[in-house]
Amino acid sequence: MVNCPNWGFEQLLQKLQHEACFDQDARIAGKTTIMVIDCHKQAINLRYKSLIIDLHQGLIVTSKTTKCLLNQWIASSPFGLSITRTYQRLSHGKVKSLPHVLGEIMFVPIGGATQYSTTWLGMHYLIDKYSYSSDGCNLNLTLDEVFQRPVTISIPVCKHVFEKQLKDAQSVLMEQFYAWQCLADQFQNLPQTKIYQNSLKNIDQMKLFSPLRLAKEIRTGLITITLESVYQGKVKLEEVERISREIIRRQDLLD
């Protein structure tokens, strides 16, 4: 049984690994994922790189790094990290570490460098379940509900750095919500309009695409137009795809 308010983080992390199930193909589940912990330095098995704490799946260890797990999740978002990067440039003049927000899901890194594997907190679950130690050097996460027994995870952090990360994530959330509201104002009465009802008659003949697919096609179109403008002629699809992959790597993913 884990009852550990006074345990050190490394000792607790090793105990949680013993309780976890190994899954080579583990993935972040989104809203139900509470923490993604970088455990490679405290691994009890050479295969273990990350520990996932999930509300439904429980404890999972995997050989995937936290960076890999987050990138897999981010890749499913039509926005990637682009909104976070843009917000940081507008607000701070530069891009530093990158929390990831998509609507109701918010992952915040505990450290200031996200190009490496680090521990990520699902603040969509933890926002009212954390506190700081008196010296501000530890973040205490109360997870009694998750484990159905008294469990407090105390993680060494720099309070100033984590608070900055959290505030950035909250700002990105509000930017997303503002953008969504602007669109929602144009669409909220659409189902009652004549144009919608008339368009609905032909819905079986329409090709409807996901926002992620549309975002990718918009990116491809912009890249193609830009390259053709620069080179004053047609460009090969392979070159467009190569540059698109590089933009995604630099703009949308942790790198």
C-alpha cells in the first residue's frame, strides 16, 4: 500500500513503477491522463522511460520518452504548438518552454526546458489538487481519488518557473476560447437558417473532413504558393511534403 506524504520523490516513483503495467504502445489518453512522469533516471527496469498516471487506465510504464508521448498526442491536434508559440512571441518576444493546451486539456511541464524529456502535469485534473511546500521547492499533488487511498506525490520544482508555465497555458486557453467564441457567434444560429436546411439535403454527397485534415491541407497550400512564388514555377510534391514535415517539426511539435 502506498501511503506516502513523507516519502521522497525517487522512492515513491520506484514504488509506482512496481505497481504499474508495462505497455510498449502506451499513449496519452487526453482528459483522463493526470501525469506523464519522466522516470528514466529512476527506472527499476532499463525499458522504463516514462510513467503514465491515468484516471481510467491506472499506472502504465513504457519505453517511450515523455517527449515522444506528448508529440504523439500533439500530432492529433489541428493546431499543434503553433498557438502557444505565437502567444509567447507576442507576449514575451521569444519562445521558451511550451505547455500544450487544447480546449479542456492542459499539459504543463514542471521544468523550463521542453526539448528534452521532462514530467508533464495534466492541469485539467490537478488544478485544484496541488500546493507548494513552505519553501516553494516542492509541488505537492494530492491524488487520493485516483488511487482510492492516501497518496501525495511531492515533486521538486522551481515555483517561479512552474507558475510562469501555468500562466502561459492559461493564457493560451483563453486565446483559444476567444477564437472559438468569434467563430461560434457566426454559427450558433446556422441550423435554423434556410441555407443550412437547403445544404443538408445534399449532405450524403458531400466530403466532410476533420479540422486536422483541413489544417494540413491549408498548410500544404500555403507552402506550395510560397515556393512557386520564390522559384517562379511549379514545385514537386515531394519538396512541398519535405518542407511541410520540417515546419511541423519546428513549429507544431516538441523539438
